[in-house]
Amino acid sequence: MIFSYLFKPKKDLIKVKYFKTWGNYKLPKVPKDLISDGLDNYKTYYKAYYKNGLLIKFEKYTDSKLVSYDIYEYYNKSNKLKKQILVNFNGEKRINLYNKSGKIINNLGRN
């Protein structure tokens, strides 16, 4: 298992970064204020997962516990958002679908 991870093409690697906050209500969310001094100093922080330079998952932590997250899917070979999955602290899920112009086409509500 470790062997296959070490030889994965770089484009498939997922990079993780930690942030203090996020800016505006644009989608996908825009993480702000990179944390470089350790997480112990923060009651709330955000964990961002990037693949090929695109944000694919954004998690919110409070008191070191995961309280909510968003998952993002994009149209092939573009940075246009295709799907957003939001999961809150109760595990309720909401799915939003977008057309290639970025307009919401279907809100699948809460599951």
C-alpha cells in the first residue's frame, strides 16, 4: 500500500492545509489565513484538501472535533463547480448541482 502511494503521479496527490478562517460566500469556499504555528492555539480552524490545485473538501473543526464539511466536484478539465455536498454536525446532507456556467440547477435538499 505504501509502495503504490510513493509512486503515484504527482497530479493525483492530495495536499492538505490548515486555515484560521474563510472569506466571502463564494463557492467553492475560499480559505484564508494559513496556519503555520500548530493547531493547539485555535479553538476553531479549517482543514482544506486540494487536488490538482482545486479545493475538493473543506472541513470545520471546533475543539479539535469535526463539526461540518463541504465536498466539491468539478467539471472535467475545468475549475467550474459541478457539485457541492454540505454535511452539518448532525450528519444532515445537502447536495447542490451546478451547470457549466456556475448556476445552481438542482438543490437536492437535506438527506
